[in-house]
Amino acid sequence: MRRTPLIAILVFLVGLGIGYFARGAVSALQQKYAHKADLAAIRKLEQEEIEVTLSQDPKGLTDLWAEDAVAFYSGSPPAIGKQAIGAENEKFHVQYPGLKVLSYTSKYKNLQVEDGLACEWFEKEGQYKLSPEAAPTSWRAKGLVVLKRQSDGSWKGVMVFPIS
């Protein structure tokens, strides 16, 4: 008669251990899936950034940013908010209506994703002409970009810090 309670306790403990392990495994799988979805959405945003930069689509350039974004431009105060960033882009295009981007590449390194925010270092380079008559000019930049997951699962830029 004393063996029954001992067996019951052992079965209970084994069941508890299996349940604990299964819960941990399911949680890890869910995190792995969420991380993969985040990575795919971030890579999609990076590709969109290349495409709209090459085309100089004004709406597309603005849509890369979250509503509360901040963009730092060398030689001028930061643009705070998506509308201000769009206004800076528009001001630049009014100043250089014949701007043509000839080439543009963007490489990202050391992506870190945590709690709906991501940051990564970038290296960008391109070639452009400010007017049809102008000679092509090369451009390079390095810096850090901070991204934020949106409610629909997409990612948008919230800050960019150019360092060169």
C-alpha cells in the first residue's frame, strides 16, 4: 500500500518535468519564429530603402519612417517626425529638381533586435548627378540606424545617426 503514493508522486513529478520542458520548448520555438519574421520584415524594409532611393520616389522615401522618427542631417538641425523628414526631402528635391541617382548600395552589419526595437550599422555608397548637365558625384556614408516594429509587424526607421 505504501508503493501507490510513491508511484503517484513519481508520475506527478515526471509529468511536471515534461510539462515544464514542453512549455520551454514551445516558447523557444515561438521566439525563433517571431525572430525570423522580424528579420524578414527588416530585410524587406532595407530592400525598399534601396528601391526608393534609386527611384527618388518622394512618398516612398517618407514611408520608410515611423511617425515619431528623428533624422540627423549634417550641417542642419535634426528633422523630428515623419512629416518633417518628408519636408526635408521635398526641400532637397526643390533645390535639385534634376537629381538622378545613378547607383546606390546599402550594407548592414550587426543587427540587434530586442523588444520591438532594432539597430544596425550601415555602410552606403552611391553615385548621383544633381542635374542632367552635372558630372557624376560619388557618395559614401556610415552610421547607425534604429528601427521600430509597427503594429502590423512591419518595421520603420525611427533614428539614423550618420558618422561620415
